[in-house]
Amino acid sequence: MESLIVDEKIKKSRIPARLDLIQSGTGLILGLFMWVHMMLVGSIILGKDAFYFVAKFMELSFLHPTGEGYPAVVFFAVLGVFTLFIIHAALGVRKFPISWKQHAILRQQMGMMKHSDTNLWYVQVVTGFIMFFLGSVHLYVMLTHPGQIDPYLSANRVINHNMWPLYLVLLFAVEFHGTIGLYRLCMKWGWFAGKNPVESRKKLKRIKNRLAVFFLAVGLVALLVFSVIGIRHKDRVGEPYKPQAAVEKTLLVSNSSS
């Protein structure tokens, strides 16, 4: 019993709580960013011109004298996301089972408890492990090619560079990890708890499920559209996209000159 007595003279460390706060903060930022990112990527569903407009807007093309944009803006944005990604992953690893024995014990306890939120945490562990590798690859590609985001060049990466399997697996990992993570943040910090926490938990779970289905649908359709564009553009790898307005302007100038 003596070993269970807490020595009040020992100063309690606040570091674990601060690390938890940082992990929650980076997770919140990354989760919200991924939703915005998915909507921006999903603009390809509306057409190549729509995606081109979004890509150039992100490069602040409206501030460029010729409208070409500044790829450096994308570079620093990706660098910031990559930094948050590494910090969040490093803090998340603290809570992973670090040996097969710990993993076996955890699985045994999960089987006995049959607690849905614990199962969701385990899904986060698995998807987080997947994201650490696949997400790093995707971010590195974007970091080293910040100026190559347009309907054709992006579609070429999907098909010609055989990136579609990576994007497909990463899509499911990100959406499950992100929606579960935001749900668990609400539970952990008591956001939207309301007067009836039990009912609030049920509502948040329903919202989580619907958001996951919505963003998965957007991502799958966007990936399909990119795949179709990539297949049709396969014989012209490296050719950048020109918006319809620019093509028509070029033709008009050419006809006027002739």
C-alpha cells in the first residue's frame, strides 16, 4: 500500500498536459485544413477551368503582373503544413503501443470492453501510421513541385507517375483520421457538450459519419475525374493546361494577324 501513496512534495510536471494541448491544436488545424483542401481539390469536378482558377488563386495570381502567380506561396504553405504534420505525428506516437505485447494487450482489452470511442481511437492509430508514410510522400512531392498544380500536370501525376494507389489509400486514411480526430477533440475538451452530454455525443457521431461520407465521396469523384483526364492526356505528358479563355484569346489574335 505504501507504494500507492502519492508524495505531495514531488512537483507535478505540466509538460504532458502542454504536449497534449499542442497535439490537440495541431490536430485541429490540420483537420480543418484537410476539409478545405478536399474542397479545393474537388473543384476539378466542376471542370478543368474551375480547378485551374483555384490553383492560380492559391498562387496569388491576381497580384502577379502577368497573372502567372507565385509558386513560392504554395511552397511556404506546404512547408507550414508539413511542419505541423511532423509535430502532430511526433506527439501522437507517444500514445501508440510501442511493442507487439502492448498491442496484444490493447486488442484484448478492446475486445472485452467493446467501447466504441476506444475503437475509434484505435482506427486513428492505424490511419495515423499510414498517413505518416503516405502523407509525407504527398507533401514532399508538393513541396518540390509547387508550380506544377493544374488539371493536366496534376492528372499526369495520378496516371503517368502511378500515384493513384497512394492517393486512394491516403484519402481513406485522412478522412477517417481527420473526422474521428475532430470528434474526439470535441469529446476531450467538452466542446458542444450542451446540457445533455450523452445526446450531444450521439449527435456529434452522426455529424462525424456524415462528414466522412461526404468528403470521401468528393475525394473519390475528384480522383476519378483526374484519372480520366490523365488517361486522355497520357500522350502529352508535361504539357501544362491552358484555360479555355486563354485558348480562345490566342485563336482570336492569330486569326486577326492572318
